[in-house]
Amino acid sequence: MNIALNRFSGALALAASLLSATALAGSANAQDEGLVVYNAQHESLGREWIAAFTKETGIKVTMRQGSDMQFANQIIQEGDASPADIFLTENSPAMTLVDGAGLFAPIEKETLDQVPEQYRPADGMWTGIAARTTVFVYDKTKLTEDKLPKSMLDLADPAWKGRWGAAPAGADFQAIVAALLQLKGEQSTADWLKALKENATPYKGNSVAMKAVNAGEVEGAIIYHYYWFGDQAKTGENSKNVGLHYFKNQDPGAFVSVSGGGVLKSTQHMKEAQAFLKFLTSKAGQAVLKDGDSYEYAIGKDAPSNDKLTPLADLNAPKVEASTLDSKKVVELMTAAGLI
């Protein structure tokens, strides 16, 4: 009996020892990774930001690459056990989803003060870090300026059937739809999506849609501006026949989408994580946007964007509250329209 008890006690001690060693190893690995960033921004931009931050602070950062909604849903599933310290997105609906689950820590006031109010949510639980604008790219060999749609809503006209394209399955386009929903309401959005299904050719991504315009497959497409600028900065082979049309006039098609950054409240590196977002929104962090090849807009106070871009102030974008963009309703409406 005593022998059995001794063996059982020994087994428990061994199991406890193994669990302790595993926990220590996990802790060591977490320390080795430094800050963990779930990056849904473009990978190249994420790496540029991280390199500049580490150079300035000496803080190590590990980046895990994914997409807006993939990471948003993953963070919600992981909850307080998430290994991530920071979440960066291309568009704000994913930030709203995580914020709604109560998983962000408040952003420090000094960081918020570096970003104008229109580029961050009122609750201060995350902040804008960059922006992009919606544009209509068009085939210059087929369309002249007087033939371009005056509003994004004009593309619902049967006269545009088969003549334009979009990438409806992507987070980029769904953010545009979320803005339309906020600006024009559910019925108008549902009607426009129905017309989109009937009129537009679907493509897998903004760059593919732009290539299709350049190749003459369609006369135009709804995308974000920086795909054109990025291609022009290289060989221009996918945009040589393509022009940019800005809707302006506070049209839904002039929507400026805010890329977001947030600190998870479960982080074990709160000070360093807050410092990371403070850096991104500082003049040094925003200079990465101005001087790099992302061609996204800088949104920090008094932070200039790349000289080639049409200034944000000249876009005459509609006023959209980023923290209330409803990604769930958008998915519901787009599914009902047969787009996703």
C-alpha cells in the first residue's frame, strides 16, 4: 500500500515538474519574441514600422501576418489568453469588432493627442495609424472624364452593367460597404449591392481588378488609391492605361478608410505596447508612410503624406464614424445579395 502511494506521489511530482518546465519554456519563448504584433496591414509596411521602432527603442517585436477579420475573430476566440500584444489593421471594422468584445486597453492620452479626432474612435480604445481613399480606376482608352460616374451610387444604373469590377470578398471593399451603410442606410445599401451583383465583375483583390481595367476587360473598378500609385512607382505595366477618378463631394465613393492600431488589455508588456502605438502615430512613425513605398496616407497631426498623393484635405470625404462601422451587418447584406 505504501509502495503504491509512494509511486503515485512520485508520478504527481513528475507531472508537476513537467508542467512547471513547460510553463517556464513558454514564458521564455514569449520573452524571446518580445512584443507580438498581429499585423493585418501590408506586410512590407508592418516590417518598415517595426524596424524603425526597434531601431529607436531597442525593443524586439515579432510580427505575425494575417488579414483584418481573420485576426479579429482569432483575438476574440483567444480572449485573455491571446499571445498578441498589439493588433494592426488595414480597415477599421475589424478594430470595432475587437473593441466591441471589450478586449482593448485604453490608448494613452499622449498617443491619442497625436491623431486628429476624425481618424480615431471617440472611446479612445484604439487609434488610427494610416488611411486610404476609395477611387474609381478607369480605362483611359475607353472613358473620358465627362463619361465617368458622378457618384459611386451611379454604378447601380443598368447602363453600367458588365462595364465595371470590384473585389467584394475582401475586407477593403467591405469597409467601403460599411461606410455606405452608415451614410445611406440599410435599404439603399441593399439596393446598391443587388445592382453590384448584376452589374459588376468580381475579382480577387484590388490589384487584380486594376489589372483587369488596364487589360480592357472592364472599363472601371472600385479600389483603394495606393494600388495605382504602387504600380506606377514600379514598372507601371499594370496601370499604364489606367486613370484615377476621385468622387469627392462627400460621396460614399470618397470614403477614407482608417487603418487602426490597438493594445490588447491582456498584454504582459503594456508599457512597451503603448510605446509602439505612440511611435506609429508620432512624426517618426508617420514619416515611414511619407518616405516609404506604401503610398498610404499619414494621419498624424501635422504629418505630411507622400508628395505624389492628392492631399486628404482635397478629397472632400464624407464624415464617417469609424467606431460604428458595422461589419456584421455588411456580411449579412452582402451574403443576401449573393456577393460572398
